Amino acid sequence: MTVEENVAWLNALHARSTTYGIAKTLEMLGLRGFEDTPCYALSAGQQRRVALARLYLPEAPSLWLLDEPFTALDKAGTAQLEAHLAMHCDQGGTVVLTTHHELSRRAQAYTDLDLGHYSL
């Protein structure tokens, strides 16, 4: 599937028919110009941004469960995602994520659960 087909599929999960959200999402993620590129031909960071595209679409769900969302992102992508996560929380959303990435504290308060001392 191409980048645009992937984002369109994510958009269609909630039966939204607008292409405005798709174009705006690709722009926000720095994927403009890659619409017709097959996802397998993208860099690991670009593939990660496609995978995270649902978070940037209009009417994204209020609860986000993310497993290592910063993997393969460059500094700019990491900063953008952190800002987007903070904005989502500021608007009343909830984010639960696992990460080895050191999160910036910003103004957004969060709870850090260190599960490192638990083992089976």
C-alpha cells in the first residue's frame, strides 16, 4: 500500500470521507510528496510516521495506547510527537505509552510507572 492509501484506510476506520484530513495529516507528518510511495520504500522513520498518522487525523480517539512510539524517529519527529502528545492531553485526552525515550517534562504533568523491578 502507498502512504496515502494507508492514511486513507486509517481515516476510513471511522467512516470519514473527507480527504482534507488526509492531506493535512501528510503535511503535518512531513510526508507531503510521498503520497504515491509504497510504504516498504520509506525509511524506518517515515514508516513510523505513517504508523502514527491516526493520531493526527481529525477526530482521533481520546485514549491513545502506544508501544515505543519514538522508535526510529529523528529529533524533529520526536519533538513533534512529544508536542502532539502534550496537546492531546491538554485537550482532555489520555495517553498510555511504553518508551525507553526520555520524555521532556514540559508543562504537561505525567505519571512515570517504572516497572523495571517487576519480573516473572
